[in-house]
Amino acid sequence: MSKKKQNKLYSLPVDYIFNLIIETEDDISGAIELISHFVDSSSIKENKYVFGLACEIVSSGLGVLDLIDKEIETAILVDESEEVIIPQSVLEVLQNLVVANYYASKALRRTFYSAALH
């Protein structure tokens, strides 16, 4: 017999969600600029590792924004606490996307490139 996994609920501060949105949008914009640079200069072949990291930042970032957007539409707000209730399954996916974005950004910085906007 398999036990059904109970989907617990967690709360996230609204401020955290808004900050995550802003940081993620900035990361995506910077990564898109980097991708555009490589495409415009026809240097993808020479920089395929960096290009791949930039693509990963865009992909995971868009996943974060899409997931947050879907959750905000159906979110349960906790009275007066400025927190949003999120199911465990959604939180796990969000964590995975944020971690993927973090490690891709960290690896990109080690190459002396950055997705941060200057």
C-alpha cells in the first residue's frame, strides 16, 4: 500500500514574493542581453558554456515568474499578516527553480560574465 502524500500548506511573505519577482526579472533581462550579444557577434560556438548558463537563467527565471503568476491568481491571503498560503507541491517546484537559477548565476559569475544589469 502506498501512502498518499499529504500536501501541507506554507506561508510566504508578500514582500519576499515581490522581491523574488524583481530579482528574477532583472536576472532574465541581463541574461537575455548576454544571449543577444553572443547571437549578434556570432560567438555562440566559442562561448557555448556561458551561452547555456544564460539560457538556463532565462528558462528557470521564466518558470519562477510563471509559477508565481499562477499562484497569485488563486492565492489565499492570510488576514492582516501580508502572507500568501502556498501548497507544499508548489513550494517545492518554486524552490527547485530558484535553486537552478541561483547555481546557473553563480556558475556564470565564475566565467567573469554576469546576468546582472549594469
